[in-house]
Amino acid sequence: MSDFLDRMKSAAKADKKTVVLPEGEDPRTIAAARQIVGEGLANLIILGDPAAIDVPGVTVIDPKTSGKHEAYAQKFAELRAKKGVTLEQAREQLNDNTYFATMMVKMGDADGLVSGACHSTANTLRPALQILKTAPGTKLVSAFFIMCTDEAEYGEDGALLFADCGLNINPTADELSEIAIASADTWRSLMSDEPKVAMLSFSTMGSAKGDVPTKVQEATKLANEKVPELALDGDLQLDAALVKSVATLKAPGSKVAGNANILIFPDLEAGNIGYKLVQRFACAEAYGPILQGIAKPVNDLSRGCSAEDIVGVVAITAVQAQLVSAE
């Protein structure tokens, strides 16, 4: 299995950041917290009932009784004033654990947030977009998974990035190009190998006709125009993207075919099915969905996640927070 998570954990330990987990009621959160503290991966804050949560080394906060509730509410009302949010409405909203956790990140009381074990992606993303906004220069927030497999010949020692598998349902060609470029930037920040981006379809280099291949071909053209130095190619079928012998037959002139480490799916349906197939049938580790494009690290979890998955996403979040603080 790829050593990706070991590298993330080592980096997280080297410069510990503070990560808030708003789902203190979920037993997976508690199990993960014990491991995170035991391994020294992050300074943890859990939101929930302090009388019901006993994890040594973790700060437990009940948003409703927090001494910072009023200051957070005032700031939230200020941020949302143009949307007509009153102070009273802000106070009520800040009783919600995810909103409170996001305000902690906004106010610098936490460096990142991980949620989603028992809430939808929308529940995690909505407050992040309302409060933290997008990172400078970002046109689109998207979600990716780092997939770690035992097949060392694929990606970087078995690790690949899949996008978008968690957020954008049916991206346009331009949005698909932005997802590809953002994913390449993310790969550079987390991995040691240079990004090689495959724009996936059921067609390779125009071998089949249809709306999807046409969209992927246009997205490839746009991405190459925007970042000409990026190794990015498409449209490519999955086997042509990953298997050298197939790439030689189907896309002999491509620098990416047979060597891809980033797979960009044409829509959320394909991406979501694709990552779950690899996770279940190949027994791959799936870390994500990790959000890219938010001003500060806010990361989602699959509701089918394990405590180990939470540990991995917290480690990645901590490393993302290090990168933000270094900018």
C-alpha cells in the first residue's frame, strides 16, 4: 500500500495544527480522536457535550454554552448582513455545531475542520462558503479523493487523485478544466511526483462520439490553453490512462497515457461510482472527499467512513493548514 498516509502523518506531527471536529456525538469521531491524540497528529477540538465526551488531551466545547458564542454570532451577523441576517438569527445559527466550527476557523481559533461522518456534504460546504469564502483566484470549489492501492505501478507508488467525486454533479467543459487544474495544484502540494492528468471518458482521442467525449475534449483544450506546461491529456479511457501497453495502442503520442496519477471524471456520477469501486473491489484506502478551493481547510467525510478514515483526513487537513499558513 502507498506510504502516502505515513508521509501525511509525519508532516502533521512536525508542525501540529488545531483541527475541530463538530460531530462529537458520533462514536467514530471519538475513536478517531483517541488515535489522533495518541499519534500526536493535531491539537483537537471536539464539539459536543463535555459531560458525555471523555478523550484525554482533547478540548471539548458545547457551542451553546461557549464563552465565544456571542462574539462569533456578532461576526457572523456582520459577514451575512447583506443577506439580511440579524444578530438574533446569527445567535440561533451558531448553535449549529458545523457553523460554530466554521466560525472557529474564521476567527483563528482552529486551523481546519473535518465533518461529514453523519452530515451531508451540503451541511459541511454551505457554512464554509458563507463564512470562509473561496481561496484567492479560485473559480470553482471541487472535491477529490486520494486513493491508495497495492498496485505500485499506478500513480505514485499506488496513490492516485480522483476528482470530482463528491461535489460538482455535471460540470461544464470550463468547470472540468478548472477541476483538473486545481487537482494538479493539489497534487504538487501533497505528493513528490509531478502531476500527470488524464481527462477520462468512454472514448480515447475521439474514438467514440457523444456529448460526454465532446465535453471532455473541450475541457482538455481549455485546460491546455490555461496551463500549457501542465501534463494533461484527453479524452482517455481509463485503461489508456493507466496501462502502458494499452496506451501504446490507443494513444501512442500522449505523454500522459499509461502514466496518469490524476484521474478527472466527466461527472459526479462516474467519479462517485469509480472511487467506490476501487475502494471496495481493490480494497483501496480512500481519503476524502477533500475540498479544494476553500480559503482555509474544510474537509468532508463520506457517511460510510471509518474512524481510520477520519484519522487520515485529519492528517491531510493539518498538512493543508500548514500550506495555508506558509503562503
